Amino acid sequence: MVKVPTRERLIEAASSRFYRDGFRNVGIDQILTDVGISKTAFYKHFESKDDLLLAALDGKGDWLTGICKQVIWERGGGTPEGQLRSVFDLVEMFLVQEDFHGCFFVRAAMEFPMPSEPVFQVAAQNKHKFIEFVTVLAKNCQVKAPDELARKLCLIIEGAYVTKHVTQNPRTIDIARELADMAIDEALRQVREEAEGSSAGEAAPLSDS
């Protein structure tokens, strides 16, 4: 059995604790008890709880990047449109979890609301990174305004996270998909209409005048 390095164990334990109990509510002693190490051992890896929190945010960001790529690859069907729509397969994976408590990064930003705070900045960076990821998928679909479409989809996702967490409505993902499909369908319709218009113009007979 491969032994997990202490630093990774601390990050994993902290992520679980922070997400479940709140970032400010959790003390170092609770995390050390979960991992089974002393404070002396802890300070060999992190200078403070805030240092550990930032590492947990970075770790969650890396994990999200990996799982995003995996889901898009496995469920996207190999087409740009399929890959864009499969983003909501990823969202569904999160929403159906029994221990879902909303977005990890939003929860962090809510507890550290000042834009000058490092925790807020890292959380915001990860949210922007996800928007950029969705924007690339939208660009691959050759829509006219990929940035705008990506922002719409991400806003739907954020709304789904909050709604599911607060209301526990099991239809949250279905409603989110419906809204997302409407936005994607409209963007693709514009692409088709523009392409058809260009084709018609090219095929039009020349005038005798």
C-alpha cells in the first residue's frame, strides 16, 4: 500500500473539513486530529492555517481542471457541441452528491469577502479559470460571441449550485440543463443562419445589369 505524503493528507483533510464545517470555523487542532499528527509535524509543511487553506484551494482547483477534462473527453461525444453540453454532466455529478454544500470557491470567497484577501483572490482566480475553460469549448463551436455564451452558462451553473444547496430541489439540474440548452441552441442557430445566408449569397445568379 502506497503511503500518502503528510502534506497531501493535510490538504485532503483540510479540504473536507473546510467544505463541511466552514473555513473560519475549523481549527488546526481538528485537522491534526483527523490526520493524526502533531503541531510540530504540521509546521514542517505549512506556516499557518491560512497557508493550508490556500494550498487546499489550489489543490481543489487542480482537481477540478482534471475532472473537467475527463468528463468532457468521456461524455462529450467527440464533437464541439457535445463537449460544451457535457459541462452540465459535470455539474450534475456535483449536485447529486449527498454531501453537496455549494461551490467550494464561492464558500471561501463568502467567508473572506475582501478582494484584497489572498483567499478571495485564489477563489476568484479559479472561478475565472473555469469561465475560460467553458469559453474555449464555446469557441470550438464557432459561435459568434463565445465569451458571452460562456458567461451565460457559468451564471446558470452558479445559480444551480446555490439553488440545489438551499432548496434541495431534485429538479435543479434538469432546469439548469433546459436553460443551458436554450442558450446553446440560440447561439448555434445564429451560426447556422449566418452560414445559410452566406451560401445563398454565393449561389445567387448574377444580374444582367
